[in-house]
Amino acid sequence: MKEIKLKPDKPFYNSVDVAVMDFPKGRDEEPRKRCKVCVDFSEFDVKQLQKRGMDFDGAMEYYKDWLYKIVKLNIASDWTCVEGYEEVMTIIEENVKRFY
């Protein structure tokens, strides 16, 4: 399982860009950027989840699952986050909460 680090940019009102870093020479060396993903949490995006019957907890589970799958697709490996996951999820939670 690949170890990664997530580094969010300053969030916008409706999204946040997140850099996905890995450690090709071990965690003690400089991480390298593998990809960047954009997490959208605009009113439209959240309303789509609400139409599917998701409450706030369901929406947060959706975002956790989506983040895992999209990063896995980009790095072609199962992964575990060693830094930055809580920061990213806090940004998502604070913004999704506006619509509940």
C-alpha cells in the first residue's frame, strides 16, 4: 500500500484543489507531486447528493469514498494517507455543512 501526503491549496467558495504527493525514496526524503484533484462542493454538487437522499453524514461518506477512489485511480495503487487527510476533510466538511 502506497503512503501519500495530501496538500490542499487555499479553498475557494465552491472547491478545493488537493495535491497528491508520494515518497519515492522513503518518507524521510522529499515527496514528489503525483497529481492534483479538485474537490467540488458547490451548492449544485451538494444538492445532487441531497436528491439521492443523502443527509450530511451520507454526503461526508460520499466525499471520503470519492476521494479514496479518485486518488487510487490517479496513482494506480491502494493508498494510506500519512499527512493532510484531516485538513482536507475539514475543508470539505465546513463547506458541505453550509447546505444542511
